[in-house]
Amino acid sequence: MKIKSELLAKIALLVIGSIAIVGLNAYVSYLDMMAERKLKTKHLVESRQGILKFYHDKAIQGTITEEVAKKEAKAAIRNIRYDQNEYFWIQTDDKTPTMLMHATTPELEGKILNDKKFDCVTHIQKNMHSKIMETIGKTNLFIAISELAKENGEGFIFYQWTKPQADGTLSTQSYPKISYFQEYKEWGWIVGSGIYVDDVKESVLKNLMMSLLLALISIFVWFKLR
């Protein structure tokens, strides 16, 4: 009886230890994947600043008017895609911002972005290394971006948004998304782009379940062979 109790205790310790290790690895994997996605988006948005500067400099030099420079800058960024469906948008940095260019939802352009349907923000983050802060109540996506850009010049925003579909339409369901944005002060513009992260949780969960299964099988085989 004593031997059986000791054996059960060993099995319990091994199972609990395996679950703890696998869970910790899954959490670290999740953080790494999220950081990688965020950093990639940050670099892509930063590179778009070079496009704005190029056209701004042309206007300063008098090669083209500022109006033409802004129009061409928006057109250049509108046509850029990465990871198949990911895109950029440009909004003003006003207290109540206006959409200047949205690559997948052009009907937003020229509109003041204070509609209640944009109250979808869940968290904000000033930079890659700062604390992620939960928003209190419903927060407008574009107003939150404008406020943080004015304060910090850049930031990350966590929210729910529709997905572009293969047929060019938008999904009826909203998915978790993280966007990075950066202010271009010379024109009072904010350039942003985002990544959907629903697949990150799905991937981590799938790997977690597989790792737990393999760990339990290994424990079972070890006790059978000992």
C-alpha cells in the first residue's frame, strides 16, 4: 500500500511539473510571437515615414506644390501591401481626427472619426518596452491614436477590427488586432498599420495541447518500462 502511494505521488509530481513547464514554455512562446509581430509592424510603419519625407522635401524645394505632394504621398502608401492583406492608413493628428487615406476602406476618407462603432480599443502601449495599459470603458480607436501620438509621437493600440477577405470584402466578425502608429509632425499626419493576432493564440494553444499530450505519454511509457 505504501509503495502504491509513493508511486502515485511520484506520478502526480511528474504530471504537475510537466504541466507547469509546458505552460511556462507556451506563455514565453506567446510573448515572443507577439513581440515579433509588433516589431515587424513598427519597422514597416517607420519605413513609410521616408515616403512622406520624400514628398515633403519635394514640396519644400518647390518641385511640386504641397497639395500635390500630399496627394502623391497618400497614393504611394495606399498601394503598399505586406503579408497579402495587411495595409496602411493615414489620419490627422487632431483631437477629433479625420481619415485621410485608408487602403481597404476608402469610404472612411474625409470623414471625422468620432462614430461610436470605432469604440473598440481594449489596451494601449506607448512603445515596445512600456507597460500595456487597459482602457477604461469604451474608447474610440482613432481618437486614442491621435491622443497618444500627440503625447508620445508613436504607440501601439489593441482593438477589434474586421478582416479583409479573399474576394475583396470585409468580414462581418471582428478579430483582435494590434496596430503601430507614428506621427509625421510636418503635415500633422499619423501613419498606422496593424496585424491580426487571433492566429497567435490558436497556434500557441495547439502547440500547448500537443506538448502536454507528449509529456503525459512520456510519463506513462517511463513508468511502464521502469
